[in-house]
Amino acid sequence: MAFVAAPHGLVGSSSPESQPMVNNVKDLERAEYGTFSNRGFQVALGSGSEPIDEKGVVFSCWDKWTGRSAECATLAFLFLQLPQIILNTKNLLAGEFAALFAVPWMGQLTGLLGNLSLLSYFASKRERGAMIVQGVGVGSTLIVLMQLAIAGAMPLPAFGVTTLAVVLGYILNILNYQKIVRPSIWQVWEEAVTIGGVTVLPQVMWSTFEPFLPHSLLPAIVFGGGILCLVILARLGKLSERMLLHVGGASAWTATLLFMWGPVAQMWTNFLNPANIKGLSSQTVLLAMIGNGLLLPRALFIRDLMWFTGSSWGCSMAGEGILISMYINNCVSAGLFWIVSTGYVSGIVCSWHVV
């Protein structure tokens, strides 16, 4: 699920009233993925003692419809990687290992890290449905990375480290959901996820444009060292309340940016090696567009910047953008391209009415 932004509204209760404001800055709910404020909804809906006017009824209908739309996106996210896994399996069995080089392992890795980060967050929230979505995303992406490693498109040491992190993450998240793991151990894991995300993101962004940029570990060293110092200062109680809030929100924003960078890496790979675009699955592209498109109405309705940014980017770049590159290189039919593009534009127009 490399292209998916999976916010809190994806599962469970997605109504504004179910997203309370939290005053404790040390609570990760202050950094909840895509939730800024619910005061606007309280004003619009009014108190329970006031009669509901026509506008209030319309507002409630939009609230219910956008919530259902976000929940339906779960199905698309669950099957996002399945077409790519099937296509990779066919290419491996046919001995066409070169086709798998069209799938950038760094782009897949960024999506996996994003899923793993959100899996840890939802485990803290005891959101079982969201944990399942993120857990399936981590597992399916790991299968794709295993296929790339078999084909030689991903270094084996990198795959080994990734597998170890996934297994450890699964164990700790399950134990935390069951309230078995010690809070001190869980805090260390959460800090490790934050440090890992902030360290990997700039390095992946830099490495995507190699060999046009010189090979360097400087981005990872600089950003990793910076976030490590902030985490240590937070442990020592040396950070202000404002800085604690920013450090707590770093994990959620990093997960969003990791998802957003996935299609950028894919587009760059398509530009450098257009002959390998046949290794991409058009079904995966369509699922990414549908899943993120179903989330857009809810993101617009609740005026959620983080959610809207991730979903709109995923729908546009991971969906329409990659589909355009496939159409230019004659990897999809003209009929499919124009039907999907028309639906994409129509979806944007319809979603904008939510504003």
C-alpha cells in the first residue's frame, strides 16, 4: 500500500463528535493523523437542546455520506497490492526478472514504513479495524519487496533488515493492543518509529535522483541526528510544550510524506526506464485512485489539511499521474485511460461541492 494515506476516519466511527480534543501534549492524540479541531462541527450542528433546521439536516446527511465513503475505501486499500503481486509472480515464473525493476523498491519501502508508523499509532488507540488495514498493508508490501529481492531488484541486506523490523513491529503492536507490553518498551518503539521515519524519508528522497545526485548519506545523518537529539531532550524534559507537540506530530506527518513520495519515485523510474513500465499493474493504479478518491470527500468535509494533502496527492500522482505515463508509453488502452481520466475530473468536481 505504498500510495495510501489511511487516516483515522477510515474505520470505526468517523463522525466529528468521535474525535475529541486532547489537552495533554504528551498524548499522541494531539498528533492524531489528520485531526485538527472539531469546534466548527459543534457550531454547525448546534447543541442538543436546539431544533435542527434544514441546513442542519443537510449537514448531517453530508456527514453520514462522507463517513460511509471513507469506510468503503478500506476495500480498495486491502486489495491495492494484489494485482502487482500477481503480475510479479507471473514475471518471476516466466523468468522475466527485468520487468520487476520497473517497481522501485525504495518507493515500496516508503509505503511500508508509513503503514508501520500508522499501525503503531492505531495500536495505541485500540482501533482494531485500522490496525488490520495497516497490518495488511505492511504484509502485502513486504511480499512485493520479497519478490523484488528474488529478482535482484532490491538488495538482500536491505530486505533482511526490513523483514526484521516488520516482524518486531507486528509482535510489539499485537502485545500493545492486548495491553501486555510494558509502557516503557512501547515508548521506545514509538520513538524508534519516529526516528526511523524522519531519518529514512530525506535519504529516500535523495537516493531517488541518483546518479544525477552524488551518492551520500548526509541527508539521513543530518535529519536522523536532529530528531534523535529532540527525542533525547524530550526524555529529559528540556523541550517546551510547543516543541513536544511538534515532535509528537512528526510521526504522522512523516507517514503522510512517505506515502506521498511513493508515486514520485515511481514517476521518476518511469521517466528513466520507459521500457520497464510494462511491469506495472494498471489495476494497482486504479485501486490507488479509487481508494484515495473515496477519502477526498471526507477530508474536504471536515477541513482536514493533512488528510486532504495525502489523499489528493495519492489520487492525482499515484493514480492519474502514473496512468498518464503508462498511456504515453502505450501500456494501457486509450479507452481505459479516457474513461478513468473523465471519472477523475468528475470526482474532483463533485468532491469540491463538499467545501
